[in-house]
Amino acid sequence: MELRAYLILAAIVFCIGLFGVITRRNTIGILLGIELMLNAVNINLVAFSHFNASPTGMIFTLFTICITVSEAAIGLALVILLFRVRRTVMADHLDLLKG
């Protein structure tokens, strides 16, 4: 496969994630969209690393995966906390910081 195929795949995955972030009202759906967007970035890093014959992109991808996992854990913990306080996970109903 050539580089263009990987870039097209990453663009499609990123667009699906962006569509999910923009259109979802559920906070868990928004988190899943963000995860898809980060995975598209990982696809790009690995593709460029493979075609440039350099391990740098794969090392960055490992760090990105670690950060993504911690971000997902913290995000889900916040969603659980918001559900316990507000009894909803809909993003439109969360006005916790409004004065």
C-alpha cells in the first residue's frame, strides 16, 4: 500500500470522529469521537514513520496511546461524577459552571 491510502484512511477516521463530536449530545459519545480523532493521528504517525524508515513516529504513537488511555479514564471518571451529581450525561444539560 502506498502512503496516500493510509492518509485517506486517517482522514476518514478523523472526519467520523469530528462528526461524532459535533453531532452527539451524550458525553460518552463525544469522548468516543475524540478517541477516533486521536486514533487518526496515530495512523498518520505510524504511516509516516513506516515510509520514512524512522522509528520516531512509532515512539510518538506509543506516547500518544498512553496519553489517550489516561485521557479516556479521566474523561469517563468525570462523566460518572457528573451523572452522580446531575443524573444526566447529556452535554446540553450540563451547566455546572454557570453562575
